[in-house]
Amino acid sequence: MHAIRLPFHEGHDNPPRVHKLLAIGDVAAPDPLHARPSDRAFQRSPPRMIYQLLYTSRSAAPRGDASDIDILTAALANNQLLGVTGCLLREEHGFCQVLEGAKETVRTLFELIRRDPRHFGVIERINRRVPVRSFANWTMCYGALSAEDTTFLRHRFASEGRNLTLVLDRVREIAVAG
């Protein structure tokens, strides 16, 4: 399995802020020394949770097709601008992808991905809020799933009472191994 790792900034776990995104709704924290009572309440609010989404789909082309490079190139460029991190895993005839970031951004990106003609049968498997990113150092990790990994994921997705945390743990292990 080969993984491409592109850190946002060496030594930092969080992606850089993008001015366009800041203008949409991010607010700088007030100076604690000069905070008004209403500002102090803002300071005590819990940290923002990260939205995490995992989907699987069937590919219109086999693994290794030129479209794989196109997908990865677009993901690397777009995710950097959007503050999205994640991992794209490829099996012979399918994809398993994790996207992480602001909920609205991830949902919008996922809807664009869902309509992409290079795949079909898109199934949203996991969507949840988490305190930290699983793929904080990657704008998009890419890896090939082994037959063993594919069997493990299929079994987890099909089983009743499945523990989807195990799925994300396995995806993270595959990414780190590359």
C-alpha cells in the first residue's frame, strides 16, 4: 500500500485557516483581559467538534486507471483550500473514503462527490462528530486496500451491531502503514 502524506505545516496538527472560510462565520476569540461578561461565556464554550464522514462506492474504472490520479490531484488541491483532511482507500473496483472538517463543508463536498460519474452505488457508512481529526496531517491520504482489508471492511459494514470505530481504526492503520 502506498500513501501520500502532505502535512499542512510541519509540527502542527491543525490545517491552516483560509480567509474565505473565516469570512463565512469563524470568529476570533476575544482578548481575555478585556472581555465583557458575554465574551467570557463565549470563552467557556467547548471546542468545536470535527465532522467525520466515511463512505464506500463502486468504481466505474479499475484501480490504477488514470482517473485515480485525477481524483487524488483534485482532492489534494481542494481539501487544502477547504480545511478538509481525510483518506481515500482504493480496492480493485471500489473506494472507501473518510472526509473530516467543518460539517457544512464536508456535507457539501460529499454531495459533489456523490454525483461524480467516476463511481456509483455510494453508501454513506459513518457520519459523526469527533473531538480530533484522525487524518490531521493529510489533505488526502491515498492507499490500496489489500484483499484482507477489503474483507474486514465488508464484514464490518454487513454485520449487525457493527462497531464502526473499528472500521475507522483499521482505515487509520492502513494509512499509517503506507
